[in-house]
Amino acid sequence: MISPVSRRLLFVHAHPDDESITTGASIARYAAEGAEVTVVTCTLGEEGEVMADLGELEGLRAHAADQLGGYRVTELAAACAALGVSRHRYLGGLGRWRDSGMAGTPSASHPRAFTGGTVAEQAAQLAELIDEVGAQVVVTYDAFGGYGHPDHIRAHEITMAAAPRARSVERVFHTVASRSAVRAGLAALRAHDPIFDVPADDELPTTPDEEITTVLDVAAYLPAKVAALRAHATQLAVLDDEVPYFALTNEIAQPILDRDFFVLAHGPGEGAEHDLFGGL
């Protein structure tokens, strides 16, 4: 069995803020438990939209995308500190790959666009990082990238090309959203009349509960997640009255849940029901 002090966990995310939105509480939990946690970010998020009400940051709305990417580097550093991340890496080095934006947009044709590179090269870069830290468990998105963003899908592709073959890796997980948990979270938001619009039950992408293999209790780490979300001030707003939630630039409220959900994509399932390292 892997002892808590020798556990090594690696998360692969497409843009700054993805680590906090999707897996922030899980990152904080394992970091607090003494695991060596590495976050890999594939781009600088240059094509991210900017929140409308930023006060002293309002000038960022006029910045070119690459300037925004540089600013988001500082946001990501602050978020990682809030989560207790011991290691952070950019795939291929800082700025090697650029936010591709959505399919069909001009940014997708940029010479450094993440989706414009080859899966082989990017998977090799990720494999090098996995070997460097000796990760036993790797986490990324499912084949749909969570919500269909091309960079998320590419992050999934390179992770599945690299991680199962790595010598140290024993499990690979996909981070997903539970259909029942999201519906319950949205119902709680509606009852408290948030200032942002609450989506319909099936408006947010979710995964059927019967497909979920692993559920983590992360209630104790929600303060760390909220702090990390707040660090990404150009991208989202956090409201934490009786029922905490956040909203991106679309001003659609999303609940902050006290459990994180995963689908085991590679490795043994025994013991993994409530712990990414369980049974190893």
C-alpha cells in the first residue's frame, strides 16, 4: 500500500482556472493529506473572456489575448498557492502552447494553438513530466472534455496517450460532474434567489451517476477551493452567502459542491470508490 507521504498525484488541465473549477477541492484535500500534487496546465488561457465588473482590472478588457495570458499566469500561481499545490508545470514550458479558443475561430489557426500541435509531440511532453514526478495517479477530463472545448478534448487525448504507458502510473481518472449532485445544487441555488441566472437541470453538462466510479468527500476543503476560484478574478465571480456558487462571464450560476466525482479510466478499481489512491 502506498503511504500518504509517498503518494504522487498529477492533474492535467487545459487553461488557468480549470484546475480550481473542476478539481480544486480534490487538489486541496490531497495536498493537505501530504501527497505530492502536481498540476500541469497546457495553455495560458489567452482567449478567455474577461469579467465585466473588475474595478481596477477593467483595463484588461482592452488587452490583446497574449497580454491576458500573461496576467492569468499570476492568477494561476495564486490559485495553486491557495490549494497547497507543491508543483506546477506548463506543458512544453511557459507559453509553448496557446489557447486554441473554440473551433472555427481565428485563434484555432494560431501557429502555437494547442489543438494545432500533434498529439504525439504533446503526449511526449506530458510523459516527460509524469516521469519527472513519478505520478502514480493522473487526472484529466473525459473524452468530451467536460463541456466540449477543443483544448479540453486535446488534454484528454494526450493524457490517455501518455499516462497509461508511464511506468509509475497505476490509475487514470476523468473528472466529471454528477447529474444528481448538480441538480441538487441547482435546486439549492434557486431556493436562495442568486443574483445570477440559474440554469435548467439539464443545461450544464453532467455524467449519469451509474457511470461514476469514485466520489470524494471534499467538504472540508471548500474554503481552499473558493479562495482559488477568487484568484481567477478575470474569469469568474464567486458568491458565498448561504449557498456558495460561482459564475463565469456568461453570468450563469453554478453550484460549488461538497463532493468531487470521477470515472476510473485505467487501473484497478478495488478500493477506489472514495479515494483516488484507495487499495494501491
